[in-house]
Amino acid sequence: MQDFIYERPTTIGEAIAAMHADDARALAGGTDLVPQLREGRRRAAHIVDLKHIPQMTEVTVLPDGGVQIGAAVTAAAVARHPAIVADFPAVAESAQLIGGVQVQNRASLGGNICNAAPSADGVPALICHGAQVLIAGPDGTREMPVEAIFAAPGRTTLAAGELLTAIRLPPVAPNSAAAYRRFTPRREMDIAIVGAAAWLRLGADGLITDARVALASVAPTPIRAPAAEKKLLGERPTGGLFEEAGRLAAQDARPISDTRGSAVYRATLVTVLVARALADCGRRFGFEVAVA
Amino acid sequence: MKVLLNCTINGEEQSVLADTRDTLLDLLRDRLGLTGTKEGCGNGNCGTCTVLMDGAPINACLVLAAEVPGRSITTIEGVSADGALHPLQQALVEHGGTQCGFCTPGIVLAAKALLDENPRPSETQIRHAIAGNLCRCTGYGKIVEAIAAVAGSAAQEESR
């Protein structure tokens, strides 16, 4: 491992200044970065530890009812925060799928995003909830939808010297629900062959007024499934509709074949998992919908 | 780069000369001679290097030694008092929950963290708590039984 300078800023301003150095890397939980450094897959001359910056390690319930999660907040803290568990259960459940207990006690939601793995379990539920990422850099701050941060496997759209500082979940829409499902050969400590999140909003007449479907592990980045979303709009939530949305989502997916599964297998999993995630949303509304 | 780290290991303040590139696992094994913490995969998959940081189980191989100042670390050497086995260690002996023994220190600490937070876990909760600890000998059944025995009847009734 290349030698590096370890820095421990206590404000975002200090962290941005530290990130200005050549070959600087932000460190949150380290569960991806430390093995990448040790195995020579990433280089760093400066390691900037973000865990001593209060804003980046806190979960804040916002006045509008939304929740802001500091980028260095651990998956374990996300999974047990009362406001996240109550209003964003799909986000809390997703956080509990990242590694085992030991990893969840270190890995951060911000790191799960910035590592930019197509399979990141933390991401699809955030996309479905319309999460925004807050970014700070030498030229000030900006924000964008979480899905806009992914460029390619292992690469984000953050400019040099920029940091993800927080993830902001907008207030939950009335009469809405979200869920995340993934498929792994082993129940825990495994990487999703496919992950699928769904979010539905129902009108007073029981018809779907808004829908989002997000997929992991079926494209170079996490993606939305627009054909599936369009199909759901204005419809009554039934098993047949959910299965049809799953089939359309499989057409939105662009999976590859690798050691975890073939492209055909992944497409089939998308069909099944999207339908089941939609059925999970139904369960959160209080009705049972049978899907395959 | 050499760096002097002040850390709390098993309740004792230590001043350790380390390298910035050391992981917590390197610090424990190579700088402090606490070799009860094992290195398996070295990348966070196997859990053999599990220690407690401020009471929470973590993989020592995924933490830089430089991150440790200000934190309290408990290793397997810190769980037994005056040479007496911790009840979890005793239960693992009695239930045959250890064969080659390489995963055992990590299992003990993962289970200790669970029971410290939840003294009467269900079998499902026990299995979830040790999901990050690989064992290639026992098939886990005897490990789960041992933890359940320490936890009391709740989990034992469920597994019957």
C-alpha cells in the first residue's frame, strides 16, 4: 500500500480544503476503500476521514418532515433511526442488507453511493423516494437527484475535490409506500444479482397516481425503469398489473452476464422482483396482491 | 509514515508507535501482540477479525489504525476476566461450537455484542448477528445452540 497522510477535518470547509490535495480520497466507513487501498485497486496520497464532521455523521428530521442523512452516517444508524424506520422503511431495510452486522456498523450510506457499485443495496429505495444528494466543493454547494451521481461502475459524476455531504429524503407523500427486494444466493453477506425497489402513490379512488421503479445490478449504474412506471400510472393495483410492470422493467434493464448470473437470468429476476416489490408496497397500504 | 497513536484497548490506555498504513488488525496483532484476533480474508468478508469498537462489532481489517484514537476497542483477550472463560466461551466449549477454532474469537465478540444489546434474542436474531462470521467446520448449528444457551430459554424454545 502506498503511504498516505491521514487527515481528520472537523468541518466541511476543512474537508474540502483537504480534498484539494492531489490523490486525496474521502474516508467514511472504509469498508470499500480500505481493502481497495490494501489490494492496490485505488491509490491515495491523502486520506480525509469525514467521521469527525458533525453534519456528516448526523440524521436530521427536517421541518417539512423530510430526513437528511449525513453522508458518513452508518448503515446501522440508518437502519435503526426512528424517523427513517417510521417514514422510510424501505430505506431502513435496505441499509440492513449491506454486508453483515460488522460492515453495517462501519459502512456509510454516502460511501455506498460514492463507491458507485451497480449492485449497491442502499440506492434503489433512495431513488424511489426521490432522494437528493447534497454536494460541497471548492466552488460551493449543489444538489441533484441521487441517480444523477452515478457515471459508471465505480465512478461518480462528482468533480475533483467535491464531496457528497448528505442525502435528503423529501417528506413522504400521503398515501404512498415503497419497498426493496433483492436476490442473493446467500441470504446475508452477499451481493445482489438483482435488486428492485418500487414506490407507489394511490389516489382517493384507489388508482395509482404516481409510480417509481428502480433497479440495481442490471446496468452500469442503478437505473429507473420508465416503461414499468408508465404502465402503472392510472391503473388499479392488481397482481396482473404488477407482473406486467415486472415484464416491462425487464425490458428497461440492460443486464450483463457475469459470475453472479447470466443476462437472461437477471432479466427473469427483474420480472419477479419488481412484481414482488410492488406487492410489498400493496402490503404497506394494507392489501394483499398475489404475484408470482 | 510513523505515527504515535493513543488508544484504549481492553480498558487500558495504550500509546503505540504505528504506521499510517496499519489497519486496526495490524495494530492489534503486530504492534500489540494481541494475536487472539485472527486474519482470514483481510477484506471484510469472513469476520474472523471481529472486535468491538465502542461496544459494536466491526471488522478490524477494514479500519485504519489511525481511526482508532478516541475509540474503545475490546478484543478476545479482553472478554475473559482473570483467566476464567466468558460464559459464551464456556458454552462454545460445552456445545462443541468450536472445531478448528479460527473463527471462534470473532464469533464470541459478535455474540457478546448481540447479548449486551439484546439479552434474550430469538434464533433468527442470533443467526443474523453472526451472519458476518464464516465458520467452515461446524455448520453453525452448535454455535447457535451455544449462544442460545447463554441467552436463556427464549431462543432455545424456538429452536426446539
